[in-house]
Amino acid sequence: MRTKQFFFLLIGFYQISLFAQEDITESKIRIPAINLNIGFHTPGGDLADRFGSSTLFGMGFQLKNEKIFIGVLILLH
């Protein structure tokens, strides 16, 4: 039984590796990306007495088309 499962698993990975060898130039690939940012900052020394801690929330979107990267980033301090 385990031999059959291993065989089908091996065949599945073999098919995936065949598709990975496709030749595509990078300029033709279109890639969208979504970013979510969360940060918490604590200064040290005498800056901690003056300013205290701060937080950061943000989100962004980038798109790589055939020629350039286009993006928008929004940050809230």
C-alpha cells in the first residue's frame, strides 16, 4: 500500500517539475503584490523619556507589468 502511495506522489512531483522548466522571459510576467505592515517601536535611553513608544500600520499594492513597477503605499503612524 505504501509503495503505491509513494509511486503516485513521485509521479505528481515529476509532473510539477516538468512545468517548472518552461522558458518564459521575465519581461512578459505580470506580478501583483499586496503588502500589510504592522510595527511597534520603542526608543531607548533619553529618547524614551521624551517620545515614548509608537505604532505603525500600513498597506500597499505593487504591480509589475511588462516594463515597470507601479505601486501605492499608505502608512499611519
